[in-house]
Amino acid sequence: MVIVRNHLYSVILAGGSGTRFWPLSRELYPKQLLKVLSDRTLIQETVRRVTPLIPAERVLVVTGAQHAEAVRFQLAGAGVPKANFLVEPIGRNTAPAIGWAAEAIRRRDPEGIILVMPSDHIIAEDGEFIRAVELAVNVAQEKWLVTFGIKPSRPETGYGYIQAQPKRLLQSQDELTALAVARFVEKPDLPTAKRYVRSGKFYWNSGIFLWRADAILEETKKSLPVLYSGLSRLGDLLDTPDQARAVEEFYRDAESISIDYGVLQKARRVAVIPAPFRWSDIGNWRSLEEVADKDQAGNVCIGPILDLGSQGSILYGEQRLVATIGLTDMVVVDTADATLVCPKDRAQDVKRLVELLRERKAPEQLIHRTVQRPWGSYTVFEEGPGYKVKRVTVTPGGRLSLQMHHKRSEHWVVTAGVARVTCDQRVFDLHVNESTAIPLGAAHRLENLGETVLHVIETQCGDYLGEDDIVRLADDYGRSELKP
């Protein structure tokens, strides 16, 4: 296993919007970026979980352009090299994403073995997870494609299922088993799901996989030959000056298809390891019950919750006190700008609610009032026709990009700390209760040279106040000019 570990890589999939976890997740701040059950975000927990087996320099992260900045920022202290962030120009589901990563790993290490992990899942027992991965590595060395199945706790219609062949035991290790897969089943209706659970032969498809890079690419060549041809052309240009163009062309032409549907359902050598760990994909609020601690009445209580007599409910408070009385099987989620209340058995319908918010162009589906940035954060206090008021928080040593706006002017008032301000050719400091105006079109920058957090109240004025009205002239964090 020691020798094999030198060829072990992890690919973390950090795309998706997490619409069923609203109002905590938003379009521009999906659930992999959220802190749910710990003081780390889900993607930070995922990297932490794999690094006992796989060093950070062999961790690859596939993410979309929309979330790349936030993902890089959250993993800044994890040791993942910049070149290991694979940024998709557009989302094309998991087959192109995994294929790109597999091609990159195969070119780097022909004997590479890949652990594929979604970035937004919760696994409760790290030790059991590592044991399962070690067994999967042994199976994958024989060119099996290994999946991790979750024993169903209920007849769930929101998951895909894997049917195992109990009589085809491939390997076993310390009470863990690897079984041959009979078939994959897409999300079933309720009667079918009940039948699957009763049979004892079906497992939820966790979306966690392990395989040799060459094995998954060989199966991709058989099942998706057009996609494989695109991957081969892309691979020839990786780590060259033409890589960015090659990635754009690959994603322009790539079919949008999942690795499950496109490859695994057609492959013959697929194995499943029944997972010995507690798992949740946080696919909706009800799924928290799989991994979160409960009180004596079966409630999951997270945040400032005060409850009298509720049972079997999920209660989440972000900042404000949430007080509940006598609820049964309900979901209550409170954030700074939106509150969700629904029966627990309707938690899947949150996705439909988000679709309605999107149709109405409601800001509550797009972004939180407080937005994290590499230099600190900002919070929108109020906005209306022609104006927006923010609190800008800059950490010690942090500074915003040197930037300009075409459609708005700004006014800054310092409420804590000392601000170093650049406005065109002027550079000066502002102390508490001092202010300055930033004219429309002026090149400006805000930075914190002090040892305490800087707080600035920013008032924007203009006909258009969107976050995309920004031209970056210089930036410490490698962001492109037109991205907020």
C-alpha cells in the first residue's frame, strides 16, 4: 500500500449550485463553500479528509469559472498548487470534468489511481472512510471501477441506486467487502424505492469513486468515443501556452453527460463497496438527519435555537435567535435576508422555490448579504433606486484591487481602523470618522496596513449598481478584470 500511495490522487468536484439547500446556499455561493456542521466549509472538510492518504500536491480541484475565486480562496491554506485547479468555462456534468482530470493525471503518472470526491458531502467517520478507500485501491489495481454504496436508511426517491451481486465477492478486508455491480438505477418512484430497500441488495449511489486513470479513460473510449477524442486532443496541449484555448474548445464541443450514465452503466468491471461510514450529500435539508447530532426529541438544532416541545424537526439559525414551539417534522432555516419554513417531507421542493425566485430575479436566490472576498468581506445593508449601502471589512494586510467603475461613484467613511486610500494620483490615509468621495471613473483602491480589522461604510450612487461594473487595473489575487 505504501508504494501504491505514491500513485494515489484525488479529484474533488466543486461545481453545482446546491439549489435544494437554499436559503443557506445561493447561486453565487453554493453549498460546498458553506460551513454546515463544523468551523470548516464543506470543501475544506473534503480536502482535510483526503490528505491523510493523499498529499495536497496530488489533489486536483475541478470547479466552474463562476466559483473559482471563492474555491481558491477557501483552499489557500491547504497547499493545493495553483496548477491543480481545473477551471471549467461552462458546466458539462461530471464525465467531461472527470475525464479532463483523469487525462491530466495519466499524463503526469501512467500508474495514477484517482479518488473522485464531491466537494459538498459530509462523512462522519474519517477512519472508516480511509479503511474503505484502502480496500478500493486494492480492487482498482485490477482495473475495476469502484463505487462506494450507502446502505439505504429509507426509501429515497432523490438518489440513484446501485444493485450489488452478493454472490460475486471480489475482495474483503476487516469486515469490508467489495462486490460486483449488477446494474445502476436512476432515481426510482416511491414504490420501487421501497422494494429496493426491502431486498437488501441495493445501495444509494454516493457519487464517490476510485479507479485507475487509464481504466476510466479506456471505458470512456468505449462508451463515449467522441468525448474521449476531445480529451486526447486536450491532453496533447496541457501544460503548454495553448492550454487555455484547448480547454475552451473541449468544453465548447463536449457532451453534457454524467460519468454514471455515460460510462459506468455500460462498463462490465464495476465494483461497489458498502460504505462503513455515515454519509450525506446534503441534497436537501432533510438529509442532515443522516449525519447531524439530534436531541432527545429527534430534533437537529444548529445555531441559536430556543425550542419548546418540538419533535423530529430541523432547526437552523445563522445569526438571529430562532424560537420554536411544538413543531413536528418541520424544517426552519433562518438567514440574514431569507427564512424557509416547510414540512420535512417537502424539503425536495425547495428547488422549485428557488426556480420561482430566479424567475422573479430575486436577489435572495443569487447571493447573501454578506459576501466573502480574499481581502475580507462586504455586507449590503440597504439598496434602492440609485443607491446601495455596504459595510466593507478588510483584514490586516488585505487590499482590494486597483479598480474603476463606469456607472457609479462611491463615498467611504471609516468606522474602525485606518484605511490607506488610492484615488487616481493621490494616496492618503483615513482615520475613524473621516471620509472621502470616489468619483465615477476614478482609479481607486482600499487597503489595510494596520494590525486590526478595517471597517468602512460605502455608499454607492448611480443608475446601475451591479457587482459586474468593475474594471480591475491591478489585483493581488489573480482575478480577471471583468469579474467582481
